[in-house]
Amino acid sequence: MKYVVNKNYLSAQEFLTDCIINFDTKGTNFGNQKRNALKLFNLNGDTINIKSFKVPNIVNQIAYKFFRKSKAQRSYEYASKLKSLGINTPEPIAYYEFTTPSLFKKSYYVSAQLECDLTYRELTRDLNYPDHEAILRAFTRFTYKLHESEIKFLDHSPGNTLIKKVGDGYEFYLVDLNRMEFKPLTFEERIKNFSRLTTHKSMVKTMSDEYAKVSGENFNAIFSLMWMETEAFQEKAENKKLLKKKLKFWKH
């Protein structure tokens, strides 16, 4: 077992290790458990979130053991980097890894639990959501800030931005952080970064308009590219679903 604990939580190290070792029998299930298990634990009156990444396939067990950082380690390090750049994300607390001499097995990422008012997903499901346009424009400015900070969030999708209403404004927090790049982004990369967010043309228009305002780029150029990339992503996602259905049919 290898672990790294945030210096602000060293006094809770024994408790955290116990949570990891007894993860299967302790804690409260939280959210979707399909891909990776998420559980909540009480730490001195505060709620913490522990994400258990499933054991990777054999190729990745070798890769994570010898050549690549694990998803848990990347999540922890990227969260720390985001905070240093002034980007909100739940407080990173620790990460744990379990390996054998030749293979990588389980890993866990520990962070503070953040109570939010909504995620971006609610905006896609209800176009009449209160303050919909204002939230969408604020989200677009937040994404522009990411791009200006040389952050390419590869999982910039509806469930991965938590939104909190603060006074008359909104704060945005990134989660599911293990896929990121830190580099200057081209215009095309910036606009393509919106492609996974919505199927609604009206939302794409609003985001394009706000991005044009904050970036100084041409609205038509932004909207044309953003909508083209959105349609391309949706087509790719649909083809993937159809392929999965075919594979399931042949298995049966």
C-alpha cells in the first residue's frame, strides 16, 4: 500500500487508512456506482468523499505499475494544481494505491464532499431552470478562465461541474479530474472543449455568444465550430451505443 496525505489532514491519517482498508464494509454509498464506487465518510463532523477506482485491465495494470500515474494520483495532483491556479475543486485530501510486485491493482482518491445546488446537467434537462441563461453565461466565462489558465479538461461533460449559488452569482467546481492537460490551447481546441456538454442548439448559441464577448473572437466562427463539434461528438456517441448493442446481441 502506497499513500500520500495532504499535510492539513496528517492528524487524520490513521482514520483515512482505516476507511480505505474497510471500504467495502464502511461508509455510505453516494451517486452512480456503475463505473467506480463512491462513498461518504464522517471525519470530525465533516463529510469526505472516497472514490474507489476499479481494477484496470491487464495492460493498464502493467502501465500504471511501471509507466503511468494512476487515476487516483492524477486526481490528487490535478486537484492541487487547479487550486494553485485559482480554479475551484473539492479539497484534495489523499490518495491510496495497492500493487503487487509486478501489477497495479486498486486505487482510491479522497476529497472533501461539496454540497452544490446543481450541476451543468440540470441546465440541459430543463431549459426553463431558474436563471438558466445567467448560469450558462457564467459557466462559459468559467470555461474561458480554464482555457486562459492553460487547462484542458478532457472530461468537460455535464456531470463534472458542480455549481453553487453564492449571493447573486455562481461558483463552479470541477470533479472527476483524472484526465487533464496543462498547455496553451489553440482556438480550435478551446471551442472543441464545449462539444460534450449539450445537444441543445440554443445553449450552444448562448455559450458561443458569451465566449465571443470574453475572448474577442468572432461569434459566427465560434458558433459554427462549436455546433459542428457538438454534432460530431453526438454522432460518435450514438455510433458507440449502436456498436455496444450489436456486441451484446452477438454475445447472447
